[in-house]
Amino acid sequence: AINNIAADKRRRVVIVVNDNGRSYAPTVGGFADYLASLRPTIDSFRAAPAYEGTLDWWKKKLQDGGPVGQFTYKSLHAMKKGIKDWWAPQGMFEDLGMKYIGPVDGHNLRAMEHALSTARNYAGPVIVHAMTEKGHGYAPARAHEADQFHAVGIIDPETGEPTGVSGAQSWTSVFADEIAKIADERPDIVGITGAMLIPVGLHKFAAKHPDRVIDVGIAEQHALTSAAGMAFGGLHPVVAVYATFLNRAFDQLLMDVALHKAGVTIVLDRAGVTGPDGASHHGMWDMAMVQIVPGLHLAAPRDASRLREELREAVAISDAPTVVRFSKGTVGAEVEAIERLGDGVDVLARRPAGATENDVLIVSVGAMSELALDVSNRLGAQGISTTVVDPRWVLPVRRSIIALASHHRLVICIEDGVRAGGVGSRIRQEMRAAGVDTALNEVGLPAEFLDHGTRSQVLERVGLTAQQITHDVVAQVLGTKVPFARPLPGQEHPTTGSLPIL
């Protein structure tokens, strides 16, 4: 953007660089180092209006003075630039043709007003370099190692300590512990993140193996392309980012990683509905997005044990990209399977026990397992038999799920991603390709930007509750709501209720 703006010296654009040395974490890389070299000198002199006014007056006077005046101006301008660079180097901006003002104390209101007033009156593009401190004025924020309260929760304002903390494991902490163990066992494992070392759980890995964890800054595209190169260099990169930020790097995932079958593992934290951070941070697009990536393997663990298990399975794949997604916040209770099928699908419940042909097959994706089991119990109370399965690996679609679908009247897929192009949609395609005509209902999120709220509040607003899902499934089994549950061989379609006229 700076390169584009600087191409026209007449553009009256003011860019304010709020330089606090951090994004979430401390900034990294050459540009951050360059800004750091400018910080030691707070130069209020050059930001003063009188300084610029005097320069403009002499510039006009000399340039209007014929060849001698113009030669004198060029000589004095070169001398001034040399002195400025010696006093406070700013060559990159000046060489791009942009006026540089700063560094300015960003916490000094008068100094900032002077700088911005000067910038406003300048005839070309201007950089105002404001130095600030993240957490300035609040000691607990300044002392907060992770991100200086970039993403603060509910705290005691006196101490800065979080309130109401349960002490339960978070999804991120489970990942942090397990990837550190895997890194101890495998020297080819490297970690990559985009300015979020602690939030995504790579800090323990980095503490043990600092030379094997790379922070690329807020540059997810660079992270994915770099990971592809490392994979072909004999390493196995683990790229850990928030699920919503994978959107930025889809082209690199598709064309740099998947096209070349690179063994890269992508770990998506904050997947699904995240709640208080709002529409920009709901990680609800990822499963629909990666459905179209050829050869990609997608895992959605339902609990802590499955996260550890599926992470290890992911890094064992060296000829294709793998994605492991998990939610935000506390991990729920362990949900044990009653059976694991030959292709890795977990059967969580059969009601009634031992039945091989039931009314409804419930496919539970990731953290939706408790909800799926609740729906199963509610349906059982109304005389509707169910089988509940967790694919564990959502992609590729396991053949056992298609086989199970053929022995049920209705399939429902419960996921905390968008319905459009989601897991349920993909299972439907695979069923049709296999000639299985069982009705399928995708239960997920609408393709809409969802407002702020707790996770439970957001899920309730969109109808992802056990009560609403059960209500819909009962109607579908009775044939009063589409998609209608089909009769199994030898069964008649239920006559309860009235069929709609289509």
C-alpha cells in the first residue's frame, strides 16, 4: 500500500503508524527492526509548524531564483537530508517520496496535534510515526506477558486478574502440551504462527526448541507458503492460527500446499462459534472452505483425548495437507465411544442398544458430540431410534458413514460451521455418488455474519439447540417436514401427521 501511495507524490494521504512494538505479541522482522531504529529520538522540532513553514518559504524562494537558486536549493536539500539521517534515520520513507514526521510521543496530546496538523497541510503523502506503549497507564496490562490485554476477558479492575476462572483445561492448552511432546520426539517438527505464539499454544514448544518455532508476523499467506517449502526440505511444519485467519491464506493452501501434496499440518484454534469477539472472529467458514481442496485431510476432535490422538495422526501424514480444528474455551468432558469402526469412525451411541437399523443416523462433528447425544436421548424418549457417530476425520468422508446411512431412514449432520458447502453437504454428495438415497438434513450455521454473544447465546439464536433439532427431526420422521425420512425396506411410510402439498 505504501508503495502504491508513494507512486504519486501529489496524493495528500496521511498514514499514522501507531508503533507500540507489538501486534498481539512483540513485532518481528525487518520492518519492525527498522521502526525500532527510529524510536530512540522523539523529534518534536521537525513536527513544529514553524519548521515546515520556513522550509517551504526557502524552497520557493530558491527555486524561483533561476539556475543558481535551483542549484543552491538542491545542494542545501542534500545537506539537510544527510544531517536528518544522521540525527534520526528515516531513509526508507523519504526515499519512497513520502514526508516522514516523527517519532512523536503518541501519549502527548499536544505533540500529536502538532504532527497531524503539519501532516494535513503537506502537499504530498505523509507518514506520522507515533510511538505508544500497549497497556499504557494500566500496570496490570503492561505486565501481562501474553498480549498486554489485547484480548482481555472479565477481570478484577484493581488487580487485572481474571474472575470466575474454573481451572478447567482449555482446547489451546491441550494442544500446547501435546505439540511440545511431539516436538521432543520428532526433530523434524517445526512450528509456525502469525504473531500469536501464546494465543495459539506454541509457546511451550518455543520455550523448549526456540530455533524450531517461527513467528512470521501477521502474514498467514507467508506462513503457508513457507511451510510448503519447509515440507519439501524434509521438515513437517505445524502452522497454528485462528480458524478465521485461514481465510487470508486460502490461495496458498490450495496452490502452494495442496497442489504439491506438501506434508503440512494446519491447526485451527477458535474454530466454530467463538462468541464475544463477534462476526470477524467466528471460525465458522473453515470446513466449507477446505472441502474443495483436493487431497486435504480434516480432523475435528470432540474432546481432549481425541485432540491429542488426531494431532499425532495428522503429523504422521507426509504426502498431503492436514487440518485439525478445535473450539475456543474449556474442553468438555471426555466422550467415550462404544465402538471404533475399521476406518476410524467412532460410534458414540446406539439406541436401542445393539440395533443395526435405526430411524436416524446422527453425524456429530467435533465439539458438537454432547449436543448430538442430547438429541439422541430426546428422540429416544419419543420412540425414535438413533445411531450417533463421530467421524473424527471429516475429510475424506469415511465409507462406513455412507454404509450406515443406507441402513437408516434419515441422516442429520450437526456441525458448528456454515451449512452451505459444509460437512453435511459433502456427506450428501458422497451418499448420492454411492447410490444411497437416505434423506439428509444439514444442521449447522447460516451463511450470515453472526453478532456478538456467548457461544450458547449464538447457537440458540440460530437454532443449534437440542430442543430445536429434536423438534425438526420428529417432524421429518413423521413426514410433516422436509427432508422426509424414507421408509426402510419392508416398512410403510408413517401416516401420522399430514404431508404438505408440494
